[in-house]
Amino acid sequence: VVPERYEEIFEKGPHPVYKSIRYADYALERFFEKISQTSWYKNTLFVITGDHTNTMTHNEYLNGYGIFSVPILFFHPSDPTLARQEDIIFSQIDVMPTVLGYLHYDKPYFAFGHDFFREEIKDNGITINYSEPFFQIYKDSMLLQFDGKDCVAMYNFVEDKTLSNNLKGQYPEQEEDMITYLKAYIQQYIYCIINNKLTQSR
């Protein structure tokens, strides 16, 4: 749903959500037009992303991988080095450490994510999410789905975006490595929640 005064301005397109997307583009354009006149604009890092995909009209988004395939944009008006596109594994938990790294923050902090402006991290992208009923771990080009006890599926999400070809059992060493990492991650997260340790100790 778009604001009533814009109802007739934007075309519907092949799906109703297209009108909302056009309105969002317009709203962002107006936002940047306005703030570009402020004194703080040229010294601000903007981070724009989404939570998950919306109404899906393409098959590659109709699964546990596609629903989380959203872009993230880092924009600084005075930094041309950010004017590039990269296709890497990135998650919302990586936003904070990436921003802090960009700002050269040198104090201790707690984070499960990584600073992806560090080249050594970028080449070893790994992230985890939960798509009911499975935990999902992404590493390199592989996605493994875990039910809390066992691997239920493994896919090459780069070549198989619709997750049609289950590779479970075909890469046993990689499968075991990803499950071990995932179990350790879950264990650490639960420990930190129970013991109130999701902040940097003083």
C-alpha cells in the first residue's frame, strides 16, 4: 500500500508490489535530494538494506536461500572507493562491525559478525540464519540446512538458486566442517543469552 496521494502516480506493473517498490525508490530519491543540502551530508555513511524479500515473483526467491537474498548498500558522498558492486556472503550481523571498522573504531566490542571491508574476511564469507524449521549456514558457495541434529540438505546456492539439487552426502568433509561450525555458533549464542554476555565485558 502506498500513500493515497501517490496512488495514481506509479504504475502497477505485473504485480501489486511493483507499485510499492516504485514508491520506495521515489521516497529515497526525495530523501537524498533533501539531505544533500545539509551540512552533515558529505560526512555521513549511509547504510541501506532490507530484512528479507517481499512478495516473490521469481522462483529463485521462493526458498530458504532466496527469501534472505537482499542487497545492502554502503554510501558515503565523499568516498568514491565505495562506488563498486560485490557479490559476497553478508548478513545483518555484519553491519555493525563493518561500520565500526570503516569508522576506525578501536575500542573492544562484542559481535558475531565480521568487518567485510577487511579483505581477509571477505574471502572467507560465512553466515548463519534460521528459516523454519532449519538452521542454515552459508560458506563459500554452499548452503547447508540443519534440523538441530543432522544435515537435511546441502546446496550449491551460487549455481542452484532454486535449491533443486540436494548435494547431501556428496561433500562429507565440507559438510562436517559446516555442521561443527554451526553447532559451535548456536552453543555460543545460547550461552551468551543465558549468561547475559552479549556485550563487551568491562
